[in-house]
Amino acid sequence: MAKQKRQFKVIIEQDEDGFFVASVPALPGCHTQAKTLPELKKRIREAISLCLEVAKIDSQYRANLRKFAYEPTFIGLETVVIKD
């Protein structure tokens, strides 16, 4: 049987130490970090796979997915200037 392909939106930020940090809103607790973007992409795929495996065997995690997960339709970044 062929594996099902699934898509997930991933939020990527760069922290103050220069590390890239990724999180998956649809999978609460699914996040990782790396020094480079290529390494981050590899690691977030691994993290997603692990979260999906846990969801198969852990009913509490599945319940949390239903309760806390969200799938954003838009993710944006805007600079807002405020005069003091």
C-alpha cells in the first residue's frame, strides 16, 4: 500500500543566536531547530513523522491534536511603526 502524502504548514524563525527554529501549528509540540535551513528542513520532516507516529498509538496526543491544533490559512509578517 502506498504511503499517503500529507502537507503541513511550517513556521520558521531565526532566533537571537542565529539558529533557525521551526514549528508546525497543526501538530502541537512539533518543533525543532538547526544552524542551517537545509538541516532544519530535514529535522522538521523527522519531527513531523515522529509526531504522526505518536498520534497513531497515543490517544491523549490525538485528543490534544483535536483540541489545540490549527491550520493557518495565512501567515504574515508586518512591520508596524509607533511614534513614542
